[in-house]
Amino acid sequence: MRKINTGDIFKLARIVTETKMTEAIKEAYLQGKKEGVDAEEIGINTAMELMISCSGRKTEDMFYSLLGGICEKEPCDIETQPFDETVNDIKQIVKENDIMNFFTQASRLAKAIKK
């Protein structure tokens, strides 16, 4: 698994724009800034909410591409792996990266894209 990179921010921004999750991610960021709040848990919950919002085939494929890139797997491998493995991948990404910053930057970029 690799660290999140700049290209991932753009991929996530496109997903956020397509799923209209800009406000939800902004809210997650604000929750994560509060004292005593578990940012890792917020990151996991937000990632799962984002995943659930990817109900259209286009956004689903975008999600597989994003997650596959970070996990250094093929998108089709993400699609066909057991769900608990996908959840574990998301947990590892959140744990190893500044996920709140990732969501913040993607949210800002998504807002800019919409304009």
C-alpha cells in the first residue's frame, strides 16, 4: 500500500462532485477538528459513507480505481475481493495517512470544479 498522492485528491474530488458529498466531507472535517474526537473513526465512517453513495456504475468504477491505486491493486481486484478486505484496506489507508487533510483538500477541489 502506498501513501495518498496528489492524483488521488483529484480522483476523490471527482467522486465527491459526482456523489454530491462535498458538505458531508466538510462536516467530517469539522467533526475531526473537535477536541476528543477520534479522527480515525470519522475518517473510516466518512469513507464508508462515500462508498455507499457510489451507487451509480460510473462512481463505483471511480471508487475502484481510487482504492485500487492507493492499495496498489487492480480496480477489478477491489471489485471482486471480499467486503471485509475492502473495509480493512480503508482502515489501513485512514490509519497510515492524514485522512482528514485528504478529505478537506478533495472537498475544496470539488467545490472549485463545480464552479
